[in-house]
Amino acid sequence: MNFSFYMPTKVLVGSLTEFSDLIKGFGVKPCVVCGKSSAKLCGALADIKEIFGDIAVFNKIEPNPTITSVKDGAEFAKENNADFIIGVGGGSPLDAAKMIAVLAEEDISFDDLSNAKRLPLLLIPTTIGTGSEVTKYSILTDEKSHSKINIASDLLFPDIAVLDAKYCRGLPVSVARNTALDALSHVIEGMLSKKASPISDMFAAEAIRIISSKFSSLIEGKITDTDYENLLFASNLSGFVIAQTGTCAVHACGYALTSEKNIDHGRANALLLCDVIRRFPHENTDKIFKIMHLSYIEFSLIVNTIIGEKEQITKEEIENFTKKSMLAKNISNGIWAPTEDEVREIYANSLEVVS
Amino acid sequence: MNFSFYMPTKVLVGSLTEFSDLIKGFGVKPCVVCGKSSAKLCGALADIKEIFGDIAVFNKIEPNPTITSVKDGAEFAKENNADFIIGVGGGSPLDAAKMIAVLAEEDISFDDLSNAKRLPLLLIPTTIGTGSEVTKYSILTDEKSHSKINIASDLLFPDIAVLDAKYCRGLPVSVARNTALDALSHVIEGMLSKKASPISDMFAAEAIRIISSKFSSLIEGKITDTDYENLLFASNLSGFVIAQTGTCAVHACGYALTSEKNIDHGRANALLLCDVIRRFPHENTDKIFKIMHLSYIEFSLIVNTIIGEKEQITKEEIENFTKKSMLAKNISNGIWAPTEDEVREIYANSLEVVS
């Protein structure tokens, strides 16, 4: 055995308001980092306001947040004298909140956070797929190079993650499906990662059990409160996993679909998942299918049914995306990695090719 | 769902010397806290000396360490200008090292560590049962009141735990058996705790699977290197579990056997385990037996065979220990708790009663 495990974030599962005493210890004035409307619509913003009274709200985080947004958010937090950061939302606001907590403390380079500090940081996921609330990653978009940058540092593990499933109940079905399949992709990639360990596998297996037990709900689009509670927990486990293992070829190929074709991040991974994992050694993937009590054929039928009609992709796009994917660090993080030709095949098999 | 999970210790599994770069970041001069000889005999002391050159060694931690030993250790660390603490050994040196790291930083009351600081702390377990390397507990003996005090604080989570199984290979078979059964007791009590959560249950189930797969080795007393590696990992998982759940009636009744009859801590729990758990609701214990693929009858036969000849207990001792056990906080931490009469029965059934 040779591995490490580190996940210093305190995870609180239950109602946010019930944890108010603990959360109040963080500071006096939080800056809430969120998207345009979801934190308000789901009720989280009202609950945070009730706990603290005086709050600042930076609700300008777009999907796939840019470096500029993060810098603007840090400036906003400083102007409002915020003494800690609360991120609310899916992966985009949570990833942005992490770097805002750093930049609001000091204006430093993104490249080296080894001696950096940050404001206290509390994250509240409102989708069922990010896992960002327990990872050390912040994935931002560099608008200049039109590419994603993946910042990884122990400093970015939040202090606290609160899983309050009631904030997920109003998710559009499409978002629930995309984010649940994103979480599934995280844990499957985690089990197929070079860095998989007995601990990450334990978390991954549990998440796979939970998510696969909710496939029917995801297909039907009827997701109960209990489903949300379980899927939010599974999504959190998926964060534990990728905090240790990172992601592999699915995510590596997914990025271009998001940055170039604007396909939702979770959906991009879901589209690619089946064709990528069938290429891994079967002794490894068989373990995963065994946990789900499904064959590969059954699994891909289910995933493709949840996905529905697939996006189109041109041959030119395939060429362009393949070049980009081959440069992604995580493409070689799996126990198997695709060649350039195989990446072309993956895109062609996973979307609808048009000329 | 309503629970929390917090385990901020970084766990490194593999060879201590391979992690030397990381460990060197801790400071210049460690004070090694250990028992009289085991840290030397197992080779850990030589490896630490090789990494740091200049080390101070406080090798005066006795089984069931006293408050006086801990204070002496802190004084020794200060006199030697140690800038961090390395605990090496079973539960006793590790628990002592935690409080030495606190007292070497400042001389404060044991009752309130909420604003305390401590020296950086690295723990290296050399038995397969403590789990202390990832818990927030330090259990010390108050020699004045002749009782155990259980100090619990987030401050006591070590910074790093290193699991290097080669340090366990030379364990006497009796110690291997006692500590493995202690770890098993931790995870079974964890699953039967009021504070059990989906995460602690996941860790507990994995540890139960591992330990029960090594029952044959423990019965035969032939424990291979791979067995040690697996059992050390299971012991670590057991620490994750009790860090969240605490222990229950087994440990609550076990303390008196150790403090009053000098029965090894792990063995004390092993002696009591079977008779305590058969009293819990069967719907809960059935889950545990299912993980082991054993019936209660088979399980108790195995545990009793590993234990071997049982210690004697007098009726007077039973009375005395029962009173003590009923005062232990953790006696009511289970989803079931024994009455005073039931505690008497547990002692009588678990040891050999003599008049």
C-alpha cells in the first residue's frame, strides 16, 4: 500500500439554520458568492441573511467563471469589508468562491498558492454533482486563452461544507440529471485513476451504489426529497474521491465540449462517459458494473436514456477538440489513457457527427 | 440525514523514509514520544534519526500513561528545544504525544483546550489497534483519582499520521491479537453508536471486512506482512470511525478491567465484546454479522478462540467495576445502553467468576 488521504473540510449534513451557532463563529459579515438567481430562488440567501443580518452578495458568477469575475468578486468582498466568504451554488460559484477567498485576503499570483492565506470559507452546494465543496480545486476560465485553468492547492479545501438538500429540491430536471451524472463520472474516473486508493475506492463504491439506485428517478425525472438528500450526499462523496484521485479522460475530453460548444459541464462528461470507460481494462471496469449490478450494455442504455438527444459535432470540431484534450493534464491520470486517434473516436462515438 | 464528518489529519500510507521530504517541512528538531523500547526495536527510531539527525527521545511513556508522564514529556520537549512532536507506538504513546504537543506549547488546563495551541504533531502507530493517529482523543490516567480521563478536542487531531506496516511486523502475537480485536471493537461500537452516520458506517464496514478476513491468521498466530499492512489500515479506519462516533458500552466496561486489573486495553474490550453486542437490537447487529458472513455463534467462537483462557473476576470486583462503568460517559453512547444489572451480567459472562 502506498497512498495518502487528506480532506480537512468539516462536512455538516442537515439544515443550514440548525448549524447557525457554529457558522456564526466564522465572522461578522459574510460575502455570499453565487450565480444570478439560484441562491435566492432556492432559499439559501434568505437563510444566510436570517443568520447574519448584514451580508454582502456578489451574485455575478457565470457558468464556467472567468478570472475577471473572480477578481471582481474579491474586490467586491474587500469593498464591503467582508470577513469571510460563503459560496452558494453549483461548481461554478463554489470554485469561484474559493479563489475569491484567497484574493480578498491578498492579491497574489494564481500560480503559487503555497504561502498564500485566505478568508474563512464556507461552501453550500445547491446541485447534486459538483463535489467542489470538499476539493482543493478551483477550475476557472482564462478568457484570454479561452481555456480552463485548474488551480490545485490544499489552501482551497474549504473550512466547512454544509449539505442542506432542501436547496436542491427546485433544480430543473435537466440540471439534476447533468449534475448527478457528473458526480457519477467523478467516482467512476476516481476508481479508474492511477491515484485510486483503498480509501478513495471505498467512497467511490458508496457513491456508485447510491447514484445507481436513483437511475429510475433520473430517467423518469421524478426526483423526491429523499432522492435529493441521497444524491447530494453521493455528490459530496464524489468530491472526497476526486480530492484524492483527480479526474481522467472523461473530464479531459469534456472540457472542450464546454468551453467550445457551451455544453453544460456535467452533461459533457455524461455524453463521453460510456465510450471512455469501455476502453479501460475490463478487470477494472467490471468491479464498477458489479457495484451497480448492471452490465456495460445496460449501463450505457440507462445513461444514454437519461442524456436524451445528443448534441451534434463536426469533423472540424473533433480535430480541434482532440488537440485540446491531448494537452489536458488529467488525460493521462487514468490507469489507461487514450491515444490521439482514440480521442477522435470517443468524440465521434459520443456525439452525433455531422459534416 | 443529520450528521457531521471531520478528520483533518493527513494520512500517509507507505514507508516513513519515503515521506521524509514532507515530514522535514515540520521543523528542525523533533521530540520523539514513545515507550521504553518498542520504537527502537521496530526500527522507527533509527529511521527518524536518519531523517533528522538531531532528535530528542522521551521514551518514558508507560501503558495507560499518567498526567505526570505527559507533563514530564512536555518539560523534556521544552528543555530540548523541540519544535515538533513525533509520537511512536500504540495508543499510549500516541495519546500522550498529543497532550505533550499541547503542554510543550503552553501550560494550560486539560479541561478547556478551545483556545489552546500545540506544536506540530506527527503520529506513527506501531500496533494494529489504536486508531489514535486519526482521532481527537487523548485518554490519560489520573493517578490521584485512579481513573481515566478522556480529553476530546479538535486540536488533538494530529497533523500527519504515517502508516508504515513494517514497524508492526515484530509485534508479539498477543499484542497483535489484542490490538486487532480492539480495532474490531472500535468499528463495531461505531456502527452501534447513536452518532453513527453514513460516512462512519462506510469506514466501519470496510474495517470489519478487512479484520474478519484475517481471523484465521489471528487464530493461528501466523500474521504475514500483508496481513499487517491490511490490519494497520483497518486500525486506521477504526480511528476514523471513533473520531466521529465515539465508543459505547464495550469500552465503557473495559476501562475498569484495565485500570483495576491491569488487563491490556484491547484485550479488555475483546473479552467483553461478544456479550455486549448480543444485547443490541438484532436488526443492527445482523448488519455487522452479514458483513463478516458469520453468525453470532460463529463470531463469538472465533473471538473467544483468539482470546484464549479468560481472566478471573471476583463478585466484589464485579460490583466495584459495575459502579465505575455506570459513570463512564460512553456507556450511554450506543443505540442501546445496559442497565446496572446488565453490566454485572456482562462482567460475569465475559470473565471467569471466582468467589
